[in-house]
Amino acid sequence: MFVAEKRDALDVVKERIDASGLGAFSLDLHDKNSTTKAVKQQLADVIDIHIEADKQGFDAAIQDYQAALGPLRSYRAQLHTDGDLSESLYSAMTKYLNVSTDFELTIPGAFIPKATVELVGRLEEEAKSLASLGATAGTAQTNPWSFLDVVSKLGPEELKTIGEVAVELSNQLSSLENNSNFLRFLESVRDVESLGMLEAVANASLSETTLSYLKSPASTSELGELSKLLSRLTEKVFAEALDLKRLPKVDLSRYGTE
């Protein structure tokens, strides 16, 4: 049933119904000529009407309809199908839109095909830890890591070198996890100067007494003087062409206090 306030609207719809071949099946109740007799006659004509179905045309229309639905179904499947990370494009975009921040971390394209659910979970945990550390780091200008702002001024080769050094340092630190002396020393470090003693504590056989001495202010000047003396002794030994195996028997007093 189609109802309209104006006759013109009814006429437009009636013309479209007639053009589609369904005019005989429509009944105009608003027509002033629609008498009881006319309505009965129209109903009788419809009952007796003979229609030849256009099966081929109907099948063609169905095929066109299915073809039109194909891209839409494919789009829906691609939008809602979960990938390797148990996320669909729709769910991932929904989560992204719910994140309230102006800061973004660019993910390299090479990371996507290699990513796993476990790896992404680990990265999320690391990001949370990093955020917690950032909140306790204090003012950027007073933080010991404030030197990192020079990264923006470095070239590609310099950044590559820093990356290689960082990887090498990470590998070396991993190998020292079982070195209790080293770990205790590292926990006691409070400034960059103290890191200069890392080479000395690389030997796991160092005693607690030695470690305590190395952390004392007095050790800096004394170790410096000792280093100079050893250098001078090395020069003297090689100058005299002495056999190092006989070094314990050498009378060092003949070389003076130098």
C-alpha cells in the first residue's frame, strides 16, 4: 500500500508500476472512477491473467545480483577475518581509535610478517615497563640519559655504529649474568666515572676487599700512579732486552725509582 497526501505523488508511482509490467496488479483506491463494479472487474481480470515467466531474464538478474554482492562479501571477509596476531583489521582499528594519545610509535613494515602473538605480548609488557620507568625518570634535563637528545643530530653512519655497539654491549651483559661480583658492582654504580672500573671487575675472581677498594675515591689516583710505573718498567725491560722469564730475578734497584 502506498499513501500520499497529493495526487501527483500517486500518479508518479502508478506510472512506474505500469512501466514495470505490474500495472494489472495495482488497485487505485483514490481514483474517483473506482466504483464497486470497476473494482470487481479489475480483480476478475487479475485472477484470469496469464503470465509467461521470463526464466532466463530472472536467472540473469540473479547472476547480476550475486556478482554485485561478491566484492561486498570479500570486503567483509577481509575486514573481519583474524590474521596471525588473532586480530582482524576491524578489531585492530577499533582498538587504535580507542587509544587516547597524541604520540605514535612507527612500526617497520618488515616487523609485520615476522610478528607472533607471543612477541607482540612481550612488546606490550616492555612498553608498559618503559612507561613506568619514564614516569620515575624525573626532569629530562637532569636525567643521566638526557644525552640521548643528540640522536636527532647524528647521521646514518653514526647511528649505525651506535646500534652495533649497543648490540655488542647487550651480548656481553648477557654473558655476565652469572658473575655475582660484576652484578654487585653494577648495582653500586651511581655515576659515569664509576663505569671506568668495569674492565677491572671483569675478572670474576676479584675479592670483596678488592671491589670495595676499587669503589673508594683513593683508588683513582693510586691506580693512575701504578699504571704510570708499570709503563715505565715495561719500557726499561724492553730497552735492556731482558728475558721476561727471568724478571723475578732482576735487580730492579739498579733502575732507580723511575
